[in-house]
Amino acid sequence: MAMIEAKRKAALWLENGGIRATRQREILAALLMGDGHNRHVTAESLFDAVRGCGERVSLATVYNTLRAFSEAGLLREIHVTGGKVYFDTDTTNHAHFYWEDTGELHDAGHDAPEHEVRVSNLPTPPEGTEVSRVDVVIRLRRI
Amino acid sequence: MAMIEAKRKAALWLENGGIRATRQREILAALLMGDGHNRHVTAESLFDAVRGCGERVSLATVYNTLRAFSEAGLLREIHVTGGKVYFDTDTTNHAHFYWEDTGELHDAGHDAPEHEVRVSNLPTPPEGTEVSRVDVVIRLRRI
DNA sequence: CTCAATGCAAAGTATTTGCAACCGA
DNA sequence: TCGGTTGCAAATACTTTGCATTGAG
């Protein structure tokens, strides 16, 4: 996908989240829409991607922007280590593979509906609460 | 349960993990075995519990010991926020409720087998890996 | 113009580590 | 005694914040 196309998608995406477009946000959004595929990034990895394409956005802004996108429902946070937070451009409900040794994060069985991980027999949420979402992480160990 | 009983369980528990008993480890183990129930602690909360019962263990040792217990298979780590790491004394496979606002963590449907959360249709782990474990976290939002 | 967004550096939070003193087998 | 364990302080890793500057509408 051409960069120009990514920028177009990025603009629509930002508008969709009711987020004002700025130079930095457009760069980050374009990178996230990048190859047209679902991406899993951390603040660091996205920051590196920015520098990698010759652009410049401060690390603090990357952090703040990822949070803003997340709060606008454009991204979904994933927690797999105490350390860093991952963000997923696919906000639909799906499970993840997590490599314990390398820290890689991929979608699990999200290529086709029949491969989707299924969670059943969910308990009723306690009084005064509702389910915000159900996270499923399949941790992998190198054999 | 009396403190003396907790100490007894703690000693067996440590031995079970092949972990040498020391004063601090016995204190921590006894607190974890405490009320005979499954506990969810963080380094901070366990450190506070130590001070609360008049004992003294350094915070660094609490961190190191939790990690040691974890590596010995006596505890299980749970990741729900980028911030802190929770440890669960119940190492069997079970789902958790997580209160997004307060940071509370409880077991979900682990009281009886028929209430257990079920995960099915798990994808085959990628070449060269095996499933270390599957984490299910039900995030709750206050209504 | 005006107010929100940005960038930097400093502060914060959670955790690990280096190393000397210590203690249990 | 000896090697593993502890405690402290310092270091590290990740993220947020304060504030002056910049920029979009």
C-alpha cells in the first residue's frame, strides 16, 4: 500500500475517533494503518518506526498520543508483562499469542471465524459492574 | 487459622518448591498461606502485610522472593496493568475479574467446576513453541 | 486569536541489581 | 566454614507531567 493511501486511511481513522489531526498524529496514524494490516506496537517500537521513516515525533508525544487514541477507542491496550504496554490497531475481541522469551505479540486464530478462540460459561459480573472486555492471552514457550 | 498453622503450611509449601527456608521467606510464605485462601498480592501489598504483622522484610527481598516463588512454580504471575505485577497463590488454570477503576483482582467462577470459565477452539501453537498457559482476564467497569 | 497539542526535561512508579554483611546447613 | 540470602542504595525501565512554545481552526 502506498504511503499516500496510508495517509488517507489515517485521516479518516482520526476523524472517526473525533481526534483533531496534527502533523504528529497523522504520522503516527499513518504508521499504524501502514501495511493495511493489524499491528501490535509499544511506545518504543512506534517511536523507532517514526525515526525509521525519517520523521520526527517526541517520545512523550508518542506516549500521549497512544493513550489518546486508546481513549478514543481507536486502539486497544494489551497487558502481557509488568513492563510495557502493547497497543493493537484491531479493537475487536480476539485472542493473542505471546512469546514469553522474545516479547513478540501476534493475533491468535483471528484469520477466520472458525479459528477464533471461544470463551464460554462466563460468570455473571458482580453487582454494580459490567464486563468491559475479556482478554485472552496464550503464552508460548520455546520448545 | 492460627498463625502457627500457617507457618506449618508455609514450611511444607517452601519445601515443595525446593526453596530453602529463611526467616524472611517463612514470613512471606506464612502470609501467603495466611487465611487458608487463595490470595492475590503485589510486592507493595505483601510488603505492607509484613509491616502490618510487626515483622520486617526489605522491599527488595519481597520483590526477589516473589520472583523466586514464581520461578519455582509456587506462585503465578498475572498481568493486568502496565504498572504492577500481581501474584496468585492459586497456580491452577482459572480466570480473573479485574476492576479497572480500583485495580482489585479476584478469581472468576473458580468456586465450582460448573462455574469455571471455559476456553475452547484454541489454535495450534506455532512451530517450535508450546502453550505455557492461557490467561483469561474479565475486565469490569463500574456501571 | 485562542486553546489545544507538542517537546523537552524532570518527576514518578515499579522493579532489578551490585555488593557488603549475614546466616543457615 | 561456605555459598546462598538479605538489605540497602543506586540503577534501570517505562510512563506521566509541568511548562513554555507552537500550531490548527
